[in-house]
Amino acid sequence: MFTNLILNTDSYKASHFLQYPAGTQMVSSYIESRGGEFPQTLFFGLQAFIKEYLLKPVTTADIDEAEALFAAHGVPFFRQGWEQIVQQHGGFLPIEIAALPEGMIVPTGNALVQIRNTDPQAFWLTSYLETALLRAVWYPTTVATLSWQVKQSIRQSLETTCDNPANELPFKLHDFGARGVSSHESAALGGMAHLVNFMGGDTVVALLAARKYYGADMAGFSIPAAEHSTITAWGREGEADAYANMLQQFGQAGKLLAVVSDSYDIYHAVSEIWGKQLRAQVESSGATVVIRPDSGVPEDIVPEVLQRLYAEFGGRVNSKGYKVLSDCVRVIQGDGVDVDSIGVILQRIQQAGFSTENVAFGMGGGLLQKVNRDTLHFAMKASAMQINGAWRDVYKQPITDAGKNSKRGRLAVIRDAGVIKTIREDALSWESNLLRPVFRNGELLVDDSFETVRARSNGQL
């Protein structure tokens, strides 16, 4: 929709080329999460930005458009600088971006990305890109981190209550967030970030993004599912017929189908319609019917639904002493679910004597939309400049907020006795710098697959 990279910035950036000291040749900046809601970040999304925006050259037409817009807008425009990029670099940005491997779990307070210009005449370009680059990193990284944190909660509960937690985990959190985000691109990036951790999601554009940017043939999966309109279309008196139709249409052996069942009375639907009227059909179908409550207080509703399903369909007690429903029924909770409520619901399920394997969760706005740049206190700051051939430190240290102190110098990230740390690049000795060049002067230097990113987040690489 808006393809001109020159205009992918903030207005005040257009005047910054006039604000640096005379003799400035290089500006080096970094991106970090300074802290916030979680102690770690799952770094993800930079490769998508590079492929979408940085592998296409800036053109003279882009310069003309930007010049006209900024003139009318009331801010200066550095036409000469952009023309030099077109004439001397073919329109490709003379910058180098180094970054940690995507999928890596990193304690907050560490540099995730470092960027510098490669052409001394383009010293102004590093910070000009802050708006686009920071947005490209903070949003998918924050969603991936939130999803990863939920994954740890579910993993712990499964390990306590389930015989085979590894098999259960990949489909325990489903992305319901496409309709609740602010844009199609947000749905793509956020949904894709979630799929780094889990295999389930209904955000179709996330599948396209994972395929386009990370080469994933199919990054996630879903199942046939009812919504209230398809159930209430049958009328209250036809509720059982609506459920029976779902079984008839999708109830094949070995398949799953999800049916929202709270349109009128969730307890009547579970105990009477599913548990008595349709029990034989459910059991004989060979399918698994996933009952979806969608109203009420989740930590109260879910255990009650589990109790009623167990009373009607039976089940077994696993080796850890927790009840497991008959294979023909399960539950998915998608209403009132966020990073905090999931922990409460899991605790109540366990207190009721049920294994976590009986339940999956769906998150919508809580997963893809209820995050912002301050969720993990993301910032991009200049830390070093080369002026007249000499590098010098650049930093901020406001007396009113020590949390906004910035790093100094060219940076490196190392693993020291298993602990990830950010140090000065000139302090490197034998350590490997985990910040690896991923883009330079229009060329993508690293092209990770989605499976590689997933494996890193699982600690397999």
C-alpha cells in the first residue's frame, strides 16, 4: 500500500541530516528490550522486514514523491543524499545490519540488532531508519515472546499432569487474533510470530508470511470449527440438530472438530445434548469433538465442563493420577484468555483433578493486539559515531530515569559461561560475537528457514 521506503519514517527524521557534528562519517545504533513485562525476549521478525523492504532499490520516483510531500508538510528533505544512494549504490541502502539468530531466547537488556552505515556520506541514514526498523523488530518479537511465555506455563502444567507432554504441547495455544488486530500486516507478522512456538492458528495471512519470508511450506494447522452464527442459525429448538450436523459433516475417524456450545446453556449442551442425545454418534464417529465454552468466568466454566464431560463420556486416570477424558471429547477455551488468565485456568483444572491434555486454548487480541512497544521497553539508540576518522562513544544518561540509560560504543553479544551478555566490540577476545551480519548494501546475508527459527526457540540448535 505504501511502498516508498523514504517515507517509512517519522517527520522529524527528515531534518536530522543537518543536525550531526561536522565530520561525521559513521553512526552505529542498536536495538534492545530494556526490560518490561518478561525477563526474556524471543527475537524474531527482522528477516521478514529485510525481504519486504530492503531488497528493493529506492528510485528517483520515490525521491520525487518524498520531496513533494515533505515540502508541503513543512520539513527539510535531503534530496542530494537520496540521489547519491540511487546514483552510487543503485538505490540499495548502504548499511550493514547485524543481528542475533532469530528464534534465540535472550535476557532483556541485550542488543538484538546493530546497524551502521557503510558509506561515510550516508551517516544520516542509520537513524533515519529507526522508525521502520524498530517497528519491524519490537512487534513480532513481543508477540513471539508472549506466546513463548504462555508455552512455558502450559509446558509446566503438562509435565505435572500428562504422561506425554511433548506430544501435547504444539497445539495447546491457538491463534484467534486475526480480526482483533489493527492491520493485515500486523496479523501476518503477529500470527507468524506465534507459530514459532505453536502449530495451531486461524490467521491465514500468517501462513503466507511464513512461506514468503521463511520458506515454510505450511507453518500451522487448523480444524473445522463452528461459530455462533452457524449454531444459532438452527434456532434454540434446533440446537441438537446443529451439533448433529457438525458430526455428520466433519465427524470422520481420526479427525477433530470444534463446536461452540454456549449459545444458550453450556451445561445443558454438555450434559444433555452432547452427553446423552448425541453420545452414541460422537463415540461411533471415531472423531474428537472439541467443546468450546465462550462465555462466563473461564476458571469456573472449564473445570465444570470437564467434570460434566467425564461424567457422561468417562475416561481414565493417567500414571500421574489425573483424569483424562475419553478420546472422543476435549475442550478449547478461547474467551477471556490472556497470559495471566491461562495460568489461573490451568491451576483450577489441575485442582479439579484433570490433566492439562484435556484442554487447549485460543487467544485473540490478548495475543496479537494487547502489546505495545513498552511491553518490553524496546528502543533503538545510537551508541557510537565515527567523526573525522575516530570512533567515539555516544550515549544518554538521564538523571530522571536510569532505566533509559543507553549503551556505549560498538557492541558485541557473547555467551559467557552460558550467560548471554552485551559487551563492547573492542572488548572481544576469544569469544564469538553472536551479532552476525544479516544484511549489507542491498544483499541478504542470512536466510533462515522457519524450522531453523523454531528449533532455536526450542533449544535444539
